[in-house]
Amino acid sequence: MADPATGLSPRTLHHLLRPYGVGDPVACARVAEGLLNHGYRLATTRGHFFLKHHIGGDPETVIPLAVQHRATAELAALGLPVAPPLADREGRTVAVHGGRRYALHPWVEGRHRNGRQLDRVQSRRLGALLGRVHRALEIVIAHSPMRRAPAYDAATPAHTDAVIDVLLSRVRALARRSCFDELAEHRLLERRALLRDLAHLRPGTEEVPARGWVHGDFHPLNLLYRAEGPVEPVAIVDWDRLGVRPRAEETVRAAVIFYLLPDGSLELAKIRAYARAYREATGASPAELAAAVRRVWWERLNDFWMLRWHYERGDPRPDPQFPAAAALVVWWTRNARAVTDAFCA
């Protein structure tokens, strides 16, 4: 019988682990962080491991797992903090059981840190690290297949207005409303007014920054720092969104997540240090970063994924992120020049 806490039975674990020769399972616990995929901390008679259940994604934009695994192994060989999956006795890094795909990684002891826990020197190191990742990916995966690069057309205000209508109708149909519902309605109406005033600022396709291979989901929960001692990254994890996208946009998105404060503002001094180190590491121009800032701002202005998860999917897990993320859009709009300067100066 499967463990209700993990959904994995001893039989499944024995079947998955046997080809790796890592001993017999002793304990298996679900890792709480993360919204996609499932991860487990696994103890065996020979050590500790991380077992990842790959749920998958859009087959048109997700690269094959074998390509992802080979890329992470080569990144690790170049000295980047990556924990590639282990290979079984046949050299395979993907285990399939019951139609589900799994990968076994070494367990990395570490902790997550957000931007408030990093000083300016550590922020420079973070920007330099992401720059090294982007440069290294050019080397290790330049000729690997990509089925289709995502479209880069910026969101249209008309489409966003329709999304706002749907979400407002769901909020207003509730018999009893919580504080979250009240905030959601306020932010939806606020965003509609902003979009009507700012529709003329929609970025054009000619403003897309240079594209290249990127991690795809670089944020605090996908970066582990040394648990004790010097504040140094020990593992970049979760490469499932590895793909071809505008590199500078990943740089901006990551900074916005790392350096977002609870009131919706950004720590611009740290972003300045981070962005300068990234530009030095990659040779990216201020103009490339400025275009990325504009596109990511527009993306945030038109994005309601947290509310869609709450009201359409019935999934409240992103709810704690919503207040700061929604406030950021307004703060960023009012401080657009300062934000652009922080990334480009």
C-alpha cells in the first residue's frame, strides 16, 4: 500500500531504486516547497537522495529529459553548482514506473535565501552566477534540439480585460467573501484602470531581447545556499523549464522575485549590484536589459496566474504571494525609471 503522505509504496521505491544500486529505502518524505512536480527526500541504507517525479509540461516547449540531464551534467563538469541526476547501471537517468517518470539525484544539504537575506556583495555573486549559467548553456546545449520556441507577442489589453471580467464575476458570485477576495477585487479594478491608461506602452515584437538557452525558472526556491558557513550557492535545481527564451528577461524576472519586499517595492540597490555583475559576466548591453525590464513589467501588468489558480483551479497555494506581487505592479509603474536605471546603470 502506498504511504498516504508520499503516494509512494515500498514496492514502487524498491522498483525505482534497484537499478541504481543505492541500497534499500529506509524513509521517504515529501518535500513541501514547489508548486510543480513532486519531490521526495529519500533515505536508503547507503545514503540520502532526492527523488523527483517529473509530472511534465507542454510537449511543444519542454525539451526531452535526456537533453536536460545531459546539459546539467555538463554544467556541473564546468564547475557550476548543479546536482545532475544519477545514472543507473545501464547509464539511464530516467526511471519509468507505472507510466510515471522519475530521476534520482544526490541529496544536497542547503537552505533557500531570498534577496532580503543577501547583501550587495552576495547580490553581485548572484548576478554573476546567472551570467555564468547563461554563458555555459551556450556551450553545452547550443546544438540540442528544441521543438518550438514559445511565442513572444506581448499580452493585449483586450484579452486581459476579458480575463479581469471572468475573475471579477467569480469573486462577486461568492456568498461569503474573505479578506483575500476583497483584495482580489480591489487589485483587479485597479489593474483595469492602469491598463486603460497604459495600453499605448505595450511592447512590440521588435523589442524582444536576444534569445538563448536559459534555466527558465531561476528564483529563490530553485537555488540552494550552503546550510552553514559562507553564504555560497551549492545547487541550482529544477531545470524542467530549460529552453530558448530571452536571456535578459530571465535576469529581470529572477531579480524581481529575489528582491521583492512585502510592501511590493524592490530593493533597487541590490538589484543594481546584481544586474551590473550579470552584464559583466555576459556582455549584455544596457539596452538589452532595458528592453527586458519593459517587457517583464508589461507581463506583470497583464498577469493574473495567482488569481486564476485560486478561482479557476481551486488551488490556494500561491495565495500568500499575491499581496506583494499585486502591489509590485503599482509600485513598479510609479517607479519605472528608477527600476530601469537599477538594471542598466
